[in-house]
Amino acid sequence: MTPDLFDDLPAEHLPEIIAEGAVILRRFALDRAERLLGVIGEVTELAPLRRMKTPGGHAMSVAMSCCGEQGWVTDTRGYRYQSDDPLSGRPWPSMRDVFRTLAREAASAAGYEGFCPDACLINRYEPGAKMGLHQDRDEHDFKQPIVSVTLGLSQVFQFGGLRRNERPVNIPLHHGDVVVWGGPARLRYHGVLTLKAGDHPLTGPCRYNLTFRRAR
DNA sequence: CAGTCTCG
DNA sequence: GACG
């Protein structure tokens, strides 16, 4: 994470370092936000957003779908990646180029070269929806970073430590912001606070989050 | 426990 | 922070 890694980035994309191995790229996805939202519409027509159940039996407040070779799912049996949408029994929609390219470019801008995601989780937050602190630990290779993209309404991201009882830092994320974490930050707890009501010109009353991972 | 609930 |  030396500054010279970022010499060729536009000033507005200079990373805000939030922990060793974790950066925010403000407005990094702004120029392609409408295309990304169009693809979200296309993917969720094939694999509808749905509220899944946690192993404890509670419904998540966030509606989720996936694209790519692998999709993250949860039900009363646990968390896992699988190649088929449990709703349809068919493979997840393919990873679109605009998604893959954004993920690779953001990872590169954060110092992680050669990122090649096989999974994109699509999260839709409506007012009242949140995601408690958790670790992304269902992937095989924790050397591969996580890339997280905010579209639409702003929401407060929490970035914590390696144990759930460490106090997280609160980071407001806005339309187009991208967060990347890997290396020593890869297993840090993270989540988002309850989404407040609002109205965004491109998404209306919600926030979309794209999370890119290398599952296998 | 990617959850809800409770206490200070 | 407990919870199971």
C-alpha cells in the first residue's frame, strides 16, 4: 500500500485507506452506474431478488440475487456457494463484462492485480434493511480480495476487526463508491446500518450493492 | 450469529 | 454483549 502504486489514478479515485489492505475508491463506478443498473435489471429478471433465510431461521432484510459461475446462498442448512439458483434450479446468469471489468479495475486500483471474480452477489436494500457484522469466509482462497460497489442511496458501512467484539468504524458510502479489502483485512468483520428512506434519481427508494468474490 | 434481544 |  505505497502511494506510488496509485500515481496514475485520477485524483478523485485516490484511495482512502481504512485499514491495512482495505481502501475506498470514491465515485470509482460513477461513469458506468447506469450500465451497471441496467445489467442488474437484466440479471434479476432471470434470477429474481429474494430474501433468504439464515441458518438460525430468520429472514434477512436484504433481497439478494447472484450472477457468475457461483452464487452465494443461505438457508436453514447453512451458507455456501453453488452453481445453480435454488429458486429455479438453473445456473445463475453469467457474469457480465461490465461487472467483471469494474471488479478487476477496482481491485487493481486498490493494489490487487489480476482479480478474476467467479461470483457477484447483488443486494437490494430498501428502507429498514441492514446487514449485521459478519465475515466473508465461505470462499476457498482468502488471498483473493472482496470488491463492493454502492449504487443509489447512501448507506453507512461498518468496517470492524477480526473479532466481532471489536468496535467498527462507520463509513458513509455514496452512489458510485467502491470498497476493496484483502490481504490482512480480508477476514475483517463488516456490515451496513439500517437504510434510511430516500429517493435517488437512478434507483428510487433503494441502494444496490454488488459484491464480487472469487469463491473457488 | 449475513440473526434478535437486552441492558446501561 | 449474550445468545446456543
